[in-house]
Amino acid sequence: MENKVTQKAELRIVRQFKAPQSLVFNAFASKEAFAEWWGPKGSELTVLRFDFREGGSTHYKLDNRGMLMWALFRYQKIRESDSIEFLSSFTDPEGNITSSPFPMDFPLEIYNHITLSETNGITTLTLYAEPVNATPAQEKTFTDLNPSMNQGYEGTWGQLDTYLAKVQG
């Protein structure tokens, strides 16, 4: 009998920012800051609801060059300046969880854990994400999209870099 080890569907991204840890954390915790940098480069973000606290949620609309999509973050655990855990989902305009706006079998919910640590004024952000209650097909889609998600996040992190540089003067 052969033991078969299956690989877990996950995404892990590590990125460094030339900014204090508290400033990077506050970029997620402030509605105004979040609206300025979150999302793919070239997209326009509209924050529809922002309640950054454990049990709270953020609902937003992205206009990515004419393609509209809505998404929701439901905050699970927040440890000020260190850690943010949330579930992310695509939604309809009213905030009801829906399938992906793209023609693919993507998981309905993704668990995200962001950790922050600072050394000598450089903050390291680690994002870990995995599907929640996903079918094997949805997990495969998530895994197959890792390169695309990495590229998308790189654009988002670039916008965060710009925002952090601006607020630091």
C-alpha cells in the first residue's frame, strides 16, 4: 500500500516595506488608507462598508478597467500592529457571498492571515491564504492560480509602497 501525500492548497507571499510596522498595520485599519491602495494596479476601489474590528467586515467594489466586482472581508482576529485574520469572498453589490466573477470554479471563501514584524524600520508582511470548505476542484483552481495571485498582489503591494512613502513624507 502506498501513502499518498496531498499538497494543501495555499498561497504564501512575503514582502518588505520601508515603513514602521504600525504604519503598515494602519494602512489596513483605516478606511481612507485602505481605499487609497488596496486592489490591482489601475483599478478604482469604492469602500461600501468599513468596520475594522473582530467580528466586523469590509465590503468594497472594484472597477478594474470597466470590469466591476464586489468583495467582502470578514475579520476573525485582529492583534493590533501584528496580525489580521479574515475570510475573503466575492459578493454581489448587496454584500451576499457569490461565486467568482471570472469563469472558473473558485472557492467561495478564502482564509487570510497577515502577520507583520519590524526590524530596523523595515516591516515584513507575510500573507498566508487557503480555501475554506472548498471542493477538490476549487482547491485545484486556487493552486493553479497562485502565479496569477502573486502577480496581482505584487501590484497591490506596489500601491501600498507608494501610499507608505507618501504618508511618511
